[in-house]
Amino acid sequence: MFQLLWILLIGFVLGVLARLLLRGPQAIPWWLTMLLGAGGALLGNAVAGWIGVRNTSGIDWIRHALQLGFAVALVALVAPAWTKSRGRR
């Protein structure tokens, strides 16, 4: 249970950071922001493990950068599709 809450909290933080890094409005709800951030975190962890930088002796800057990068990419891809599907311009 605690792990799920932690994933959602980190997902929300990454989603908000991703929205702040993108220019222009992203008319997506907070729950979608959280899910996209969590998805970015999972993808970033997977890629970090694949390239061998998932666990280091210090702060995992590369892993965190990958997580944020994937969160930004997901928000950038999903926000326009969400807006278009809702009929907003």
C-alpha cells in the first residue's frame, strides 16, 4: 500500500514538473498528470536498468533525468490528444 502511494506521489511530482517544462497550456486533469508522471518514472527506470545506470553509489541523476524526460514526452504526446478528444481548442 505504501509503495503505491509513493508511486502516485512521485508520478504527480514528475507530471507537474513535466507540465512546467513544456510551453503552452496542457488542459489535462490532475489524475492524468499523475498517471503520465508515474508512466514516465516506470519507463525511465526501465531504460536506466537497460543501460546499466539504475543503481549507483550516489544520487541516480541519470535515472532521474530519464524519468523526467519520459514524463515530459508523455505529457507532450497525450495533452494535445486529450484536448482534441474533449473538443477544446
